[in-house]
Amino acid sequence: MQRFINNPDLVVEDTVKGFVKAHSDIVRLADNPRVVVAKDAPHAGKVGVVTGGGSGHEPAFIGYTGRNMLDAVAVGELFSSPTAKSFHDAIREANGGKGVIVLYGNYAGDNMNVKMAIKLAAKDGIEVATVVANDDVCSAPISEREKRRGVAGEIFMWKVGGAKAATGASLEEVRVTAQKAIDNCRSIGVGLGPCTLPAVGHPNFQIEPGTMEVGIGHHGEPGVRVEALKTADAVAKDMCQIVLDDHNLPAGTEVAVLLSGLGATPLNELYILNDTVESEIVKRGLKVYKTYIGNYFTSLEMVGATLTVLALDDELKTLLDVDVRCTTLL
Amino acid sequence: MSHEAARRICRMFQRISVDIDAEKDRLSDLDGAIGDADHGITMSLGFAAVTSALGRLDPEATPSDLFKAAASAFLDAVGASTGPLYATAFRRAAQAVRSHEALSVSAQAEIVEAMTMGIRERGKGQRGDKTMLDAWIPAAEAAAEARERGEEASVMWANIVAAAEAGAKATRSMVAARGRAARLGERSLGHVDPGAASTVIILRAMRETLVA
């Protein structure tokens, strides 16, 4: 595959530099070059909102930095957790004196580094709470939900958590609301083609031509089955069934839908999927309140898509509608 | 006494750094098969950060101080899981050598045992998960046995290194249950775990520098 890179070892560095140059009206770089901060953060008297994760998922995570969203983001190597120091520095940058919430995804490295960062922040006298996203349905059975990985549902968790913090809510209130958002999220990914880390030069998992992997993770984690590629209609029905069966929502529930490309799938195919996705949701007696379609959470140049369904209540609807100013439109 | 011991710990970290750097490409290739090919680079950066931090320390620093400084240097330089795992290992080692700063043979055994305990606690992993613990746990067991039998240093370290080598080799036939390779499930079969391979390099370097 041909790429626009300078040096495979500097991909993250160069990405962040270009990002900050492009969006200097919205974000700034902290003293730690692996921490991106909303330009006007921290806000005195507001709970700081932080996330972090490996690179290669752009626009996640940095693209969600901005007003009413994330105050600071720790940036890791490609597909690899940021350091505890970067999480710690992000917490400090976001601290407006009312505590900081770290909203991140359930991965071994992130769990350890956030935990260590919290200890460091405690020495600074900063109170930190966390919510860990675990919306990826195929990564573990519902009875072991704490083992599930976090994927695109994190975006809803950030949006809701960021908007709640902007109301002046307490750290505990922000935690409870962000937790509700992720508890109400279910996601599934379908992969049609693998991705390659530039420093490796070859994909470390394969998806054979003519096949697809249902339930694939954001880094090529194995899904629940590999099968012959089907029509978009059949794939969308399958995705809806897996997500909605796991969700088990009462008829009449309003939902927000997020269909994200994994990096190399064109937008038009996401719309083709959505044509069926929305019909399937309606068939189950649910109502679509809002739909987001685009490359919201990618995996380098993986071919495929993720579907996330967020069950709404009045509070979540209000928070979802709050205007934000970040580089990725929401 | 403590001066000489501190110098040995410094030499130990320098040796680890040099040896990891020399094997950087091999470690990254192992990681490329089941991870993201950065293990060699990451470990090399981490230990380079450690040696440079130790170089800036007060000459009066004790072995415990050195391990503590190594922990924070490694943690600041390395993310992923490796950063917190080795940082915790060095912190536990710092606690273990606090009471006996002369680096006796049994203190050396306790360093290996404490590092292993730190990695286990932090990663919540166990033997058979196809991680660095598949080399560290047998090494710690060998250290504990040698300590109880009162073996001399050269015998103890020969046993530690042999146990770690066998453990690392055994990861080839394991399916990863933790860490990044766990994302690959059965696709990880047939490959040696890079974390276990670097453990062997570290323990060999410790043997070279700690056996008086």
C-alpha cells in the first residue's frame, strides 16, 4: 500500500503536528507534545474531561477535543496506550479545580496507565473519576460485560460527558451520566479488509478476498465468525440483529445511531448500509432520534464499518443536542 | 558497601540497555508477527531513559533509590502495557532491596522475585497467558529455590536464566490470553512472545553484572 508518510517511526509525531497547525483556533499542544488540549481549557469551576488512546483511529481521539467536549487528550503510539505521564499531564491540563473525569476504552494498557496517572494526580491534589467504555458486543458475552472492549460508543460517552460537565455538574454527576451513556451503547464492527502498521509493513491479520469478519475489533481483534461477503442489506441486518438482540430495548425507545467507516470504506457505502439499518431499527418498534454517518473512529486503512446504537432518555437527548466546537462535527 | 552495590545496579541497567538495543530488531520482528512491531524500539527507549536518569542521580544514591528512579524514568518514556509493568517491577525491587543494600545473593534473588510480583500484580496475568510472565514466573521460582537452598550466585543465576529461556520458548505453543497479542487469539500460535524474549535478555544482563 502506498502512503503519505515521512518516517514510519514518526507517524504519530507528524500527525499531531499537522493537526495542531490546522486547528489552532480550537486546540493547542501542551508542553508534553503527546497531549492535545482544547484552546480555552481548563475552565475554572468545571469538571475537566479527558480521554486518551492509541493513534491510528483519527479523528479519534484528538478530533474530539474542544468546547463542550474533551478538554485534553493523551496521545499514544499507533494502536498503543499513551504513557501514564501523558494521561497525568492531560489530567493536569484539564483541571479547573472541580475534579477531572477520564473517559477511556477498556484495553489492558490504557487501564494500567490511567490507574498510574490517577495516583500521580492524587499527589497534585486533583480528584479523578473514570468511566471505562465497553460497548463492543462481540468482544465478550453480556454476562462478562466488564471484559468488553470500548469502540465507537466512546464518542457518545465523550459527547454526553462533555456536555454534562459544561452544565457545571459535579464530578460524581458527570461520572454517573457518562456511565449511563456507555451502558446504553452497543457496537459491532464488520471488517472487509485488514490494516497495516507502517513500521510493520504487512498486516498482522488477514481478511481473505470474498470474505468478511463479523465482530472484528478496532485493531483487527478476531470477530465471532468469518463468512462469505454478503450484500450490504444482509450485512446491515446482521449488524442490527447482533446489536439490538444484545440491547433488548423496549418498543418505543428512541435511539441515536452512529455508523463509522474504519478508514478505507467510502462514505456512500455507509449510506447504503444505513438505508437498511434504519429500517431494521424501525421494524423493532424503536425510533431513530439522530444519525451520525462518517469516519468517526477509524483503524488506519481497514475496510469495514462499525454500528453503534445509543438508547436515549430525556437527559441524554438534551446532552446530545448541546453544540460543541471540535474539529469533528457532531 | 552500599556504594559498590549501587555501582553494580547502575552497571546492570547499562548492560540491559546495551543488550536490548543490540537485539532491538529481533524483538521488533517477533512483535511484528503478533503485535505492532515496536517492542524492540519501546524497550530500547525505556532502558535508554533509565540509564540517562541514573546518570543524573546523586552519587550517594542507594540501590533502592536507583530502582525507584528507574521506575519513573521507564514509566515516563514508555506507554502501552510495558511501561506500567516494568515501572511496577522496579518499584517492587526498590522496596525489596531497601532493607539489605549490600546485594547479597539472597537480595539478588529477592530482586527477581519482587520484579515478578510487581509485573503479576500490575498486569493481573498468570503463567500460560503468553506474556513476559511466562519467563518471569519460572525465573522467580528458580530464584526462590536457590535462595532457600543457599546456592551461590553463579548457580542461582544459571538456574534463573535457564528457567526463563525455557519459559520463553514455551510461549511458542501458547494462545495469547492477555495484552495486545490476545487480540489475535489463535492467530498468535507458533510465535514466541516478544515480552518473554526480552525478559531473557534482561535476566542474562542481570546475571552478567550481578554475579561478583
